[in-house]
Amino acid sequence: MKSHYLFNLRDFAKVIFGICMAEREKVSSPEDITRLWMHEVWRIFGDRLINDDDRALLLELASNTVTRYLGMNFHNVF
């Protein structure tokens, strides 16, 4: 039986807030911001996932997002 996950706009806001809390000196390159984004996504959304299939799907979606919208190679950044 598949679990039903509930995510809302507040969860998305937590990701953005986590990125905004970063110190400017420690996040100086696009790769740093991308790594921080992935960390926040995994912290907010990934920690709630209950099986490996769902975690693999989140990783795939994040990889596609980094490649498609940020123009970076996911495997070079992480």
C-alpha cells in the first residue's frame, strides 16, 4: 500500500528560507547555492519519504531540475 504524502506551500517556503539564511561568505558560487538548495530540499521533503523508491524519485527530480533549469551537471555539482 502506498503512503500518501502531504506537502504544502509552507514546506516550499522552508526551503527558500533555509537558502536565505546562508552566510554570503560561505555561499559564493552557483554550485554552492545549488548544493544548499539540494540540502534544503532533502531536509524538508526527503526526510519525510518512507521508502527507497520515493527517495530515488526525489533524487531523479532534483537531478533533472539542476540540469534543465540551472544548466549544471548534477553529478559534477554533487
